[in-house]
Amino acid sequence: MDRLSALDAEFLHLEDDVSHMHIAGICTFDAPMPSLQDLHDLVAAKLHLIPRYRQVVRTVPLELGRPVWVDDPHFHLDYHLRHTALPSPGGRAELETLMGRLMSQPLDRRRPLWEAWLVEGLEDGAWALIFKVHHCMVDGISGVGLLTVLLDLSPDAPLPDPEPWSPEPPPSGAGLVLDAWGGALCDAGELVADLPALATDPRAAAVRVGGLAAGAGRLAARLVPGSGARTPVAGDIGPHRVWAHSTVPFEAVRDVRRHLGGTVNDVIMAAVTGGYRAVLLAHGEDPARCSVRSLVPVSVRGREGRGVPDNQVSGLLLDLPVEVEDPVERLAEVRRRMGALKASHIDEAAVLVERLGNLAPPALVQSATRLGVASQRFLTQRSVTTVTTNVPGPQFPLYCLGRELRSYLPFVPIAHGLRIGTAILSYNGEIAFGVTGDLSVGEDVEVLAESVATGVIALRDAALPGPAADRPVDGYPRG
């Protein structure tokens, strides 16, 4: 019986009838398409490697502890595997429309929180799998890891025999409460365990505490309600989603990094910034008078290392320099701001807040979250405008039932006040941008997906010497 962390539980509490907290991805494959029974046999053979996919969330009586994962006594794999088809011609537009519709439906909390859709009817005989998993189960990094469990490294990998499984008996209400109290003591013990190390080096401890205090102050200042300016990309949302995507070769981003400096993430964030600038201009706004602040999740998996597919992320709050017109200058400004944020200790403060959240009374945390979500119905938050998440994927081909994985196109959820979000995922030499939006901003989603990809190419053209006509352009800019 595993307890959800405070962060995992928060993704449950943040969900309501318009904010659906699932992450997802579209995997497209070469022909021929397998049958639904073939897919069933594949998942059944490997389900023992991801036991969370047979478990449900159960709450502790009177909310005396955080929710726990328990085996689903009624688990049935066929419920989670679905089959659908695209209308002809089965191109990019039809696939994006299907993705938006599937993502508009919440997952059933009475069952394990995932679905997999087998999609036929893509162009050239291709087919797709759409994976949909609740954010309380995985973050982007662990989500990619789970996908690699289901896929193979070679097209002729044998299918293992399924292992027998039977659900563990459900815990009693008293057992849930006792486990919650014991878990709270363990959480407190983890924090106390840090104290001896701090005591042996008081100077280092003072520096660390001072940095955390400064980071907490900066984080609080950026989260002050109303601290962000109103923009067309922020505001109320409904339950319906739209989604668009684009792709660029990874080598284009590497070219920019090699010639103009910065990290891969800096280059990507500069292109995303250019995309938001294009959206603002399309609305007739002056980007110099607008503020677009993005939550940029940062993995702390190497620091915490729990070894389970849960959420191990912190975050930075980056004010995108949409006012900068020149793409090279925009990249330089993104680098400067990202460097300042990394030195600000904001991400470390966020990790500390999350660890302290493990000690807070769950009933109080859940009530506060519910109150905060309900208040967004009347006073939309303007502290954060959007979310931009960048997940590194495997840079080698993967296979499903002998068919090569062509592309992996990501989806990120949006929440109150965040009408648009962008997910970036790299796979086998390609970077994919998946842009999620509320139904009310459908055209903005298309503009952003297109502009981010063309922004990478603009930076590449500026970075490389010689005429642009001499450079390869295959795959630019749309997926």
C-alpha cells in the first residue's frame, strides 16, 4: 500500500469539472496496424512491470492521511484499451481534432487512472496509440519511462508470457489511518535526518538556509495574486480542449546551441517565446505592454530518487521576453533570465514547500486546495500565464509489435487561468511540440504550434553561415 505524496495528491485536488489533470501523448507507427487483441496481449504481458496501472486511489477516512494506492479488485484490461478510427483523409487536422476530443473527457476515478486508444486510418496506412494517464500517477519523465517499458528496442523482440496476478485484499479503514500516521512519522524523520549534516558544517548550513529563504521570498512574490498582466492567452477555461502540434529535427536545435550558446532548453524556450509573441501580434496586442509568465517544470528525480513512477518535479516561473523582436536577442535574454532563475533558489524552495506539504494535515491541504480552485470561478489567477514542459525522450528507435515508432507527440493539461500550455518531447532525432488550449483559443493554438517551429528555424538560419537555400529543410516546420 503506497501513499500518494503531497504533490501527487495535489494533482487530484486541483481537478474539477473543467480542469482535467491528465497528461498524454500520441505515438504514431508504421503499417500494418495490429488488432486490438494484439495490443491487449502486449499490455497483458508487460503489465507486471507497471503495477500502478492495476491500482486505484482510495481515500483515508475523515481525510486523516493522504490518499493511497491499492489494487483494484475489479481490474479489467479491456476497459482501458479502446479502439477508434480517423475520418478520411486521416491527416494532421483529423488527428489533432481527435486528440482534443479525447482530452476533454476526465478519467474515471473509480478505476485505474489511464486509457490507451488504438487509432486507425492515418495516412499511408500508419496508425497511432494515444496514451492518457492522470498526472497524480506520473510526471513527464516517468511517463516516458513507462512508455519504454511497453515498447521494444528491436522489431523482433519476443513477447513474454504474462505473469499471474491477483489483487491484494483492500486495507481496512483503521489500517488506512494507522498507515497514514506511520507515514507522517517517516516524512518527519526524513526532514530530521538532514539536521546532523547541517550541524557538522554550520557555515554551509547558513548559506543553504539563506538561499532557501531568499528563494522562498522570490517564489512568494511571483505567486502574489494579480501579479501578472492581463493577456489574451490567460483567462477562464471550459471543459473542452483543442490541440495542435509541430515538429523540428533535433539537429536544428543543436546547431543553434553550438553557434549561439545556451542549453537545448534555452533554445526551445526562446522559440516558445517567439510563438507567444506571434499570438499577441495576431490579437493586435503590443508585446511590449504584455506579460507572459510560464511555469517551467524542473525534474528533481536525481535528487529525491524514490524509484517509483510518481511526480518528482519543482518549477521555475519565467517571464518570457515577448517584447524582444529579434530572435537572436530573444535567445540571449532567455539565457540571461533562465540563469538568474536557476541562481535564485526558487526551485529548491519549491521542493522544500513540497516536502513540508507531506507533513501538513491532509484535510487542511485538501480543503485549502478546493477553496482555491473554487475561487478561480470568480477571480481568475494571473500569477502564471502558461506552462511549458520539456521532457527528453529516447534518441533511438522503439518498436511496438514489430512496427517502428515514427513520432511521439506530447500533451500537457491546462488549468484555471492558463488557457494554453506547451509540451515538448524529443525522440529519435526529432523534437515535437504539443500545444494544448481551451476551445475558446483554437486559432491561438495553431498559431503557437506553427510559430514555435518556425522560430527554431529562424534561429538556425541566424546561427549558420551561408545561404539558407543550401540547408536541408525536410520536416520543417509542421509535424
